[in-house]
Amino acid sequence: MKTLRRCACVGLLALTAAATGTAQRHRDPFTQPEIDQIRDASWEPEQRLSLYVKFARDRLVGLEQMRNDPKTKDRAQQTHDKLDDFLLIYDELNDNIDTYVDRKNDIRKPLKRIIDADTEFQAKLRALKDAADVPAEEVKQYEFALTNTLDTIDSSADDHRKLLAEQEEAAKHRKKSDTKQAGGRPE
């Protein structure tokens, strides 16, 4: 019986240590002021989506600044971490788009800005991928994160364009429907 308890305690300690280690490795990519801004814009799709784009852009600017700073220590690990932060924010952007689509919100205006940002993000990340002056050993440390980020942006950009086309089409149908209900007169 004591052996069983001991094994259970050791197992519980191992699980606790593993959970603590995982929690320490995963950090929130948002600052407290950013979290406050997101919370304040929770019912304003245009404002909230614009914030996510801004925060994602800020992470790429920070990545570029860090990579251009000759004093940067452990550039490969910092590049990996900044790519992870960018991707976490970008995934949050996509989750919010899905939420607003599920709510049947008209998000055509922010989608146009998001599509422009997708193009900008793709260009910046491809420039990082194509950089010839980066040692191969350094690239190996963040290559997977970079490839994953680019793949996500590429597929999301396609999804964003399709969604914008769907929303434009739905808006046309709403306009026609509103015209018919008003007795054939546009208002």
C-alpha cells in the first residue's frame, strides 16, 4: 500500500512538474495594454480586427528591428520566439474573424485591410526566408516556425479573399431584398 501511495505521489509530482514546465514555455504574446484594448473593442468588429492587425504588424516590426541590431544575443531563438508571438496573434485574428462571421457581422471593411496586411506580412516573411546572409545553423533553429507561419498566412489570405467575396455577394442580395421590400424604390 505504501508503495502504491509513493508511486502515486511521484506520478503526481511528475505531472505537476511537466505542467509547470509547459506553462512556463508558453507565454502570452499580448501586453497588458493590448489585452485591455482588445477587451474594450469586443463588440466592435472593425476596431477589434484592426487591433489584431496592428499588433501582428508590431511583432514583425520588432522582429525586423531585433534582426537588424548587431548587438542581439541568440538571434535564432529570438527570431523563433517572435515568429511564435506573431503567429499566436495572427491565429487570434482568424478566430475573431470566424466569430464575427458566425454572428453574421458585416466585416467587409476590415477584411480589405486584413487582405492588404496579409500581402505585407507575406512579403516581410518571405524576405526573411530568402535572406542570403543568414548562417544555415541559425536558420535551422527557426525554419519550421517560419515555414509554418508562411503557410498559415498563405492559406488565411486565400480564405480572407473568399470570405470578402462572399460578404460582398451577401451585401448585394441584402440590398436587392431591401429594395424589393421598399416597393421597388431604392432608399
